[in-house]
Amino acid sequence: MALVVAGLRVPELRLVVTGDEVSGERARFVRYLLDLVGRTDVRVVAGPDLGNRRLWFVDGVTPAEVPAQGTDVVGAVAEVCAEVAGLVRWVGLGPLTNLSAVQDARPELIARLQVTQMGGAIAYRDPSRAEHNFRMDPGAAIRMLPLLQRWDPAYVVSDVTFNPATEITAASPLYKRWAEPNAPTWAQVLKLHTDRWLERYPGSMQHDAMTLAAALQWPGIRFSGERVVLDDLARMSRSDDGLEIEMAVRVDYQAFMAWLDAALAW
């Protein structure tokens, strides 16, 4: 849903790099979905495969004629940075693996990126593990948190995104609109994806769309400086001796859902 919003409402979108890749199939799906919203101009690059299949719901959805996408993450980021002066917005909706790869190969590019990252949690619902995006690649999260700090990133943490007020179910107005006879193909794909998700989970909370809203400076999210540390599992906690980060602490959920509804209108 965040990808469709970006495709429809962010004309400056230039690049999508996948995370949590599934042998290149997630990148092919992204290419297909961007094409459906008319964004053939946006480059898609497949990030690394981290071995996770639990959140893959689109087997057989991407037409066979959609080609495999490239894999040069660093080269693609460098090209975007070379095209513009000043900062480049980076919206992190997955693990920090791709940012870590850029740091390894072209550390000077990190200074060009204004990062808004979905990830981390002070009070995660399962205290035995880190929030999902940090847990997918804990080494990258632990490494990049202090390295990014110099460039003033913002973190949209699970403490604010994991809220039933953002949950889309079969009873939601958005879902019902996707089922209308005149729904565009991209909306039908979102419905199919949601149907498969709902076979396993009660609803889909909009972590990623909220992070995109924050990156676009939507005013309904409040941030505050908090000092945090990560342990060796990338679990986040407050600490007076920790690194100070800008962290989302409050959201106007009703206004956010209205924003999302408008962003996905046709």
C-alpha cells in the first residue's frame, strides 16, 4: 500500500530497492505494481535475499513477461544521488541491509540521504525479540544506528505504528472500495494481497504507509528526541547513556487513515 501511495502521490520517486527479497520475485512484483500505477519511470532494484518467506503473499500474481530486475543496489543509489543536488529522501520500510551495503561501498553517499526508517520499538509486544525490521538483519541495525546519527534520521517505531486504529480488514472502507467493479487493476492487486494476508492475520496495520507519511512531512506525527541502546539482538530500550534519536511518539490515527484513504483514491 505504501508503494502504491508513493507511485501515485510522490512524483519525485526515482528508485525502489527491495528488502526481504524472495529470489528476485519481490522486485518483479514491485515492477509490476509500479507499472500499474503508471510509474514506468521508476527504477526497481532487487536487494539481498535474507531467507525469509513468512511474509510473501503474491506467488503467481506477477505476469511472466515482467522481467527480472537488476541487483546493483549501490550503483542505483549512486545514480540517483548524481542526478540531484542536495539531500535525497530515503524511506526505509524494511531491514537496514541496503543502507549497510551503501555504507560499505560508498560511505560518502550516506551523507546525501535523509533517512526515515520504519523500525525499532521501545516496548515491543514480544520482549524476547527485536521489532521485525531490526530482527530481519540485526547486525545492520546495530551497525547503522550510530553511523546514521550524524545525518539526523527519523525512526517511526512499532510503538506508534502497531495500533488497531491503522488496521485494514475486510470491513474497512478502503478494502470495500478495492472490491468495486470499477476498481483499477492496482486496487484489485491490493485486494488480492490483502485477502491472502487475512487468511493468516486478523488485519494489516499500516506501519509502512505511516513511515512514508512521516517522510513526506505529513504533520500528524509527533517526534521527540529519545536516548536508546540496542542489545546484541537489536532490541531497543531507553538509556540515559544511549544514542539520542528522533523517534515518533504520537500519531493522530484518525487523520492518518483519512490521509491514506485520500492517497489511495482514484
